[in-house]
Amino acid sequence: MEEAPKCLAYADDLCLIDTDIGRLENRVQEVQMRLKAGGLTLNTRKIEFMIIGGEKEAMSDVNGVEIGSLITDEGGAERDVNSRIKSGWAKFNACAGILHDKRVRLKLKGKIYRSIARPVMMYGRECWALTEVMEDRISVAEMKMARWICRVD
């Protein structure tokens, strides 16, 4: 007998739980249709998936943006952490012109870093069971960014 998918509803959030990505995506479509019938919409820009075990390739995306987290069967989040650090560096480099400009005050550079690069790097952290190695990797990336902003070699 097949176990029914689980569904948890919060104030304005919905959590669908299933062991099969195909059934989960069908369930999302079903929720969209039911909401539409009631005059409501599902904001697809805010959909996230978390896959525990399995392959990252199975993860869906919306509007060309990867959505979700990948946690291994053992509970590790190394691939997810590495991906977020890489994304953080991409956003940091997109702001490199202003972050490395001598005419911009250090306080403003810090605000830009904290509002753009750091949130991208830390996105999804509530799902991570970090090891010391992963924590160190995040700290190293943050310190490299801070040193680059301060123009310290």
C-alpha cells in the first residue's frame, strides 16, 4: 500500500512532503489548480525543494533559478554549502566595482556585503547540519571577502 504524501500548512506557507519527486511536482500542480479555483495563486518564485538523498540533477528549477537544498542520506550538506559559497562569490564579484573603490566608505561597503553577498551565501542554512570543516569553509570565504573589501593582502 502506497503511503499518502504529507502536507503541512502554516500561516501562509505550505510544506509538501513525499519520497518521489514526480509525485511531489504533481502535488504542487494540484495545489496550484485548487488555489486558482478559489481565486488565489501560488507564488512560483518562492517555491523551494529539499531533497534528502538522491541526486542534485533531480531537483527542479523555476524561471531558470535552482530552488532547493540537497542533503545527503547521511545528513551532510557539503554540496549545498559549496554551491552557496560559489553563489556568494558570484554576487560579491558582481559588486566588485563598488566594493573595491577607494572612494566608497568602508561602512557602506560593509552594508553592501551584508545585504547582498552574505545572504546569498547563507541561504538555506537552517537546513544544514554543519561540520567544523564546512563552518571553516564558510568562515574562510567571509574573511577573504572582508580582506578584499578592506584591501588587505
